[in-house]
Amino acid sequence: MNILIIKHGALGDFILATPAMKAIREHHKNDLITLLTTAPYADLARETGWFNAVMIDERPKLWQLLCLLKLATKLRSRNFTRVYDLQTSGRSSRYFHLFPLAKKPEWVGIVKRGSHYQSNPGRTKMHTIERQRDQLKIAGIEYQGLPYVSWLSADISRFRLPGKYAVIVAGCSAHRPQKRWTKSGIAELSRFLVSREITPVFVGTKSEEVLINEIVAEVSGGINLVSKTTIADLAELGRGAVIAAGGDTGPMHLIAASNCPVLVWFSGHSDPLLAAPSGGKVKIIQRGNLADLAAWEVIELAKTMINQ
């Protein structure tokens, strides 16, 4: 068979899809598999070793007819015989119509006219991993397992980390500020870690630099790695950390998949039952408004994880 998998991102969604992608590769051991994804995740996808090819989807708008035609031509030229739509969005479902009627591939997704339609009315109330298991079962693929990132590795010796450290993911998506805990709360948690001789290691992107610089200025002994880490570095940092703490954001999914004890704070703007980081050592604390989350509550939960 000639297989196409559709999975765009973002980072957390990509990590949560790794059990499904791995299961598809194991089910189609001798088949060609192409992943259609967005540019930020192309190299990450290639690192997995699960795909024979990776195609970039520029996600053209409906009115960008030339771009849509280019995408349709690219998809049709590959002669795919089955599509696993792990994105299951309105956009990815519309791609079904980019294939000619006479040469429609089998379609495993939420397209009602597709060969393998996920009709389960409860699918939108399932955690991402369970929803994808339910989806692939329709196509004869049954599997278990958590997110899988053992293929990601990096040399982090350049960071000169101490023997005991904690990863702190203080920021969140710029367009979802409700997911960010208070600066004072993160600083107090960090000071607690220092009191236990655990060095807080702060990670994040350029957009979080001001916040993290302010926290590091308040916490003696913290290490600031903002804008200094790759995705592979984050996985490696997770493997060596005593604990990781942060909000509902992509790096926490990655670190949880590295088998690190992970403490995640959720606001009422997202549902951990649907998309919490998945791993054997994940604990969740949630408040409708994270401004109401007291530092002592997070610290008490962190104590139970550190002392295990």
C-alpha cells in the first residue's frame, strides 16, 4: 500500500499522536508511508524513522486557488491508496475532496463518505490518545502505549547542569495567556526547589524571555536556558530532571513523554481530560483562573513527586 498520514501540529498534538503514528508504521511494515505536516515539524518527523517521505503542507486558504491546486496536484501524483487523517480538522477533512472521484484513497477519519468513518458520537469527549486509538481500530489497527520520544536525543553537556535539577516551563502560547500561572507563584515554587538543593532550569522561547528573566532575577541559583534549547534538548533535559513543572503547553507533552515526573497546572480554558500530557508520572492541578492557584498547593504536590 501507499500510505498518507496527515498530522500538522502543534508540538503537543504531534507528541500525543506518536503512539498512533508508530502503530501505523508497525501495521504497514513493508508499505510506503508519507507524512503531510507543517514546516515546523518536518525535521522532527524525519527523526522518528517512521516515514519514507515527509511533505510540507502550507495550509492554503480556501481563496488561494493556485495554492490549493498545487497541493491537490502534489497529493494526486503520489497515488495514495489509504489516508490516515490524524488531524481530523475541517481542513484535513476537506482534503478528501482534492482527490478525484475515480481515485479516492481509503480514508480513515471523520469524513462520512470515507471508507473508514469514525462515527463514534463520543469521540470529541475522548482524550486525544484514546480518540486516535478508537479511530485506528476501525482500520484494523489495535495498540496500546503512551507518547514515544526515545528516538529524540541530544548532547546537553554544554549546559553544565548540576546533578539535581528541575525543568520549569513558565510560559505558554502567546495567544493563550490564560494558561500561564503567576510570576510570583512560579518564583515561590522555584525557591522551594532551591531549598531542596534542586536547581530550577528555565526553558522557553523568545516571547517568554522577559517573564523568565524577571523570575530568574528573583530566584538565586536558577539557570536560564530561554531560546537556547532545541526540541531534542528538551527531551534530554526531561530524562535527567528530578521533576518538571509548567502549564498546558507543547514542551510539557514532550518532557512527559521522556518519562520525567511532570506537574502541570491547567486553567479553566482547557480540559486535561481531553489533552493533558500523557505519561506514567504526570500529575495535574487545575483552577478556573490560575491567579487563584496558591503556590503552597503546587509545592505540596511537588513534594509528593520529589519524595517518590
